[in-house]
Amino acid sequence: MRKTFIALGLFMTANSTLTHIPSITHAEGEIPAYAKWGQLAVLETKSKYPDADIIDYLHEGRETKEDSTIEKFKLWLKEGNKEFGVFVRIEFKTDTEEVVNIEFQETDR
């Protein structure tokens, strides 16, 4: 079985301010289809949780509905002494890629 790795490139200053737009790159140089949605998930999560550092990232898959697609991510955040996960669901129109909805759900796992 061939394993691939995805790296989430966030350049942050000591006060957790993004100094570069996050980028997602594939270890072998290919850009995954969900990369642009992953960048949006990171940016929107950083906006919602400005005092937290995003310390991990996972693409959980894609769900297709009638006219829309949902990209699913789990981000792990650290804010002070607290660590927690945030499930991010980005729904967009499949044909135009127009964002329909972004949902956030916190979890302790």
C-alpha cells in the first residue's frame, strides 16, 4: 500500500498571526482536489478562533448531494492550556463551486 502525506504550511508569528496564506502541498508535489477547500477551512477557523493556534489538520472526505458537495475537515486547535478539535464542513455548489454554507462543530476528541 502506497502512503501519501499532506503538509499544511502555516507561517505564524509568535502572537499567532498568519503572516502567509496557508498552503496545502502534497509530499510528492501533486495538489489534492480538496486543497482550496482546506485553505478556506483553515482561514475561516482562524477567523472564528483568532486566539487559537491550529496545530493539526485532517481532510475527512467528501460527500456529494444532488447539486452540492461537502468537503469535511477536522482541525486541532490550542488556545492557552486548552486543546480541542473543530469539525469544519464546507458545502458548495458542485457546478459553480459557490460556497453555500460553512459549519463549525467543536469536539474534545
